[in-house]
Amino acid sequence: MDSLIAKLYQSPKTILSNKDLALIWQENNEESLYAKTAYYVKQKALIRLTRGVFAKNKDYNPKELATSIYTPSYISFETVLREAGVIFQHYDTIFVVSKWPKTMTVDKNTFTFRKLKDSILFNSTGVVSKDNYSVATTERAFLDMIYLFPNYYFDNLKSINWDKCDELVKIYNNKELIKRLNKYRKNYAQ
């Protein structure tokens, strides 16, 4: 097997952007990088998923793909809240915070990107790195959700740590959001 492909398989990532490939292959020349990438896609050693984003094989992590399409970005909203049992509704879509609002389908995966202002997006408080992608904690996803959707219905708020929410809500710099948070807390306590 080719040494450049062998280098790719040493990386734990299942999704590789042009930037990742340039770093792994130590390739500074954009044209050369493009030529190598095109060659390996043609040889089926790489799978082109969307512009500038590739998979090593079909067993890639869709959440890793979601956060590779736009950077910076992180998994949040319904995706995190469903996994935490805060909402019960199943969604096949992966919900992501990014700089641009857009819904797109890439290789049978649907992603909905929702825009939050830069001061929130670039603040990593309540966002953790996991399996080569960034994901909001349950509390951060809850706040992202009520920030964009003031009257959202949640099925089960038992797993919400209200003290963590009180800390995290500061990064939004939004008095209305604090009122909303307190309303949800009060309604949950009843």
C-alpha cells in the first residue's frame, strides 16, 4: 500500500478535510494536494463526500462528517437532547451549530446547520471533544435550543443540571435567555 495512504490510516479520524490531508501528507502546494487527492479518489482509496471533505472508507462517523463540513461547528440541539433523553422525538437529521444556516444531505446523511452569533459559536464552554468531533453538553444544547426556540417543548428535563445552566447562560449575554431559563426551571420544579 502506498505510503501516503498508510499515513492516512494512522490518523484516528474517519473524515479528512483538505486541511487534514495537507497536514498528514505535509503538502504545502495546493495544486499538488488537489492532484494527489483526485488520484486517490479515482483509485478509490479516498471517498469524496462533499467539496474538500473525504472519508477513508464507508465506515465513517456521520457526526465527524457534520463538524467537518463547516468549521468551527459542534453537534447540538435535538441531536444531543435526544441522546440525553430530554426530548423523545427521533430525528434522522444531525443538528449542528455553525456560522451558516443550511440543511444539506451528504451521502445519505442529513445535516441541519443553525447559525448562532460568533461570540457563542467561538466560546467552547460546555462543548467537549469526542471521537474527533465537538459536541455540546446536555446543558449547552438545552441553552442553544431555548436561545433559538423560546417556547420549545421538552419531554423530560430530569437530566438538566440547572447549576451548570446558570454558569453557561452567561456566554449568551442575553437577558431574555436568562428569563426563559428561569421559566423552564420553575415549570420543571412544579
